[in-house]
Amino acid sequence: MKFDPSLPIYRSLKYRLGEAFKEGPNLVALAGAVAISAATLNPLPLIVAMVAEAAYLLFVPDSKWYERRLQARFDNEVQARRHNLKVQVFPIVRAQIKQEFGRLEQVRGQIEGQSRGEEPWFREALRKLDFLMEKYLQFAQKEAQFATYLASVYGEVYAQLPEQERRKMMPPILLNTVPPKRRGRDEEGPNDRDVINLTPEWVDEVTGSIGQFYEYELEQLAISIEAETVVPNKNLMEKRQQIISRRRDFIARVSQIMSNLGLQMRLMSDTFGLINDEMRARSPEQVLSDIDDVVLQATSLTEAIDEITPMTEVVGTLA
């Protein structure tokens, strides 16, 4: 595993030494010793301070008390980061995602309530669950961003079609709507009308229409290239052919990633339920193994998303 969320940075001796040195009382004591030595022109206070500092850095960073202090600080940072991510993500995701994440928070609280004291494996499990919760929000954010990208490309394709061909496609303005017979009044939040109604069917319809348009464009270009006798013109058409081919392949890749995102988020949700069900019944090794499998898959999907995300900004500018 390339990244293990159960090994936070405070486990590093170098980090603990640095944090211990930067503690307020320690810096105040060092500054006071320097000031006294400077004022009295006597190096003894500084020497005493340096000896005390060496003893402090030798024992405090490795103490259980200081580890608990850093641990609490780390927990607070994780919670603050997750809260900020929620504030950023919730306005652009579906109501279903918000509800599901609320359930994950509830299950995570129930698991922590099964307190196993300071058992290292239990805290490791909680760390990994926190990691998965953050990944869930990040995946939901990416899903919404990819959906917006697909909708924009769909609108671009729709605008290029002749009027008679447009009748075969849903107008872009209707893409994010829910059929009235399926929409319940209390299912919508104040901003839900502005959120794409993302479903596998929506993705299939949008990517299928875009792909068909690109295939048609490639076929027409192939005919034009075959008939073109002016070399510079032919070169330009071949270049456009390459770009459209890349756009077609990229749309297919986005569709695949979005499918993976949906499956991954459902897997995370199921894993939280499983761990909550079996926390007391299974061995620590089995519990951690179940979580590790999901963490590994989430990390691999993150790498795939990182490869494709910058391209949504570049490919959209190509014509």
C-alpha cells in the first residue's frame, strides 16, 4: 500500500522533535535564557538552558503524554478538514450523497462508541475509517465536477447539430431535471434544482450522445480527407481528426471513472456497516484487513482520477 492513513505524521520521530521544539513554553524559556545571557553578559543561563533543552528533547517527544497530545491535535485537524470539505462539497452534490454521508458519520460514531480503550488496532481502524470518509467526500466532489464537464460538452455537441438532429437528443437545459412523477417535494433541498440528477442512465445517455456525435464527425472527416487534394488543408483536417478522436476516447474514460466512483462510494458505505456489525465479533486482524482492502481500492481510484482530472480542463478547450 502506497499510503497508510493509520500512520499519521506524528508517528515520525523527526516530526515529534520538531513539534516539541516549537511548543510555546519551550520557545519562551529559550528566548528568556538568551535574553538573560545577553543582558548580563553571562553565558551560564544559556548553557543551562541548552542542557535543559537537550534533556527535554530527549524525553518529552517519546513520552506517552506527548503522543496523546499530538494525537488529540491530529484528531482535531482531521475533523476540521472534513468539516471544511463538507462545506465545500455539499452545495454541488445530490441530496442522496448528503444523506449517505450523514449515515456514515452516524455509523462512525457508533463504532467509536464501541470503545476498546487505547488498543492500537482500534485507533488504527478509526484512522482508516476517517480516511475513507474524507475520500467519500472527495469522490462525491469529483463525480459532480465530471458531471458538470460532461453536461458542458453535451451542450457544445447539441449546439453543433442541425435542427432535425437535435430532436433525437434531450435539450441541455433539461439534463439536470428529474421527471415530475419521480420528484417528491420533500426530496429537494433549496439548491437541489441546480444539481445534476446524476444516475448511471444519465451518464450513459450523455456519453452515448457525445460519442455518437464524435463518430459521425470522424466519418465525415475521413471522407473529406480522402477527397482533399490541397496538402495544407488535408494536414489540418488530419490534425482535427486526431483531436476529435482523443476527445471521443477521453469521454469514454470519464464515463468509466464515473462508474467506478459510484461503485466505490457504495462499497465504502457497505464497509462502514460491515465493520459496525462485526467489530466485536471478529478479530482485530480481520477487521483491519476488511478496511485495508477498501483503502487500497480508494487509493488506486484516486490515482486514476488524478491522471484524468487536469485533462477535463485541457480537452474542453480543444476544437
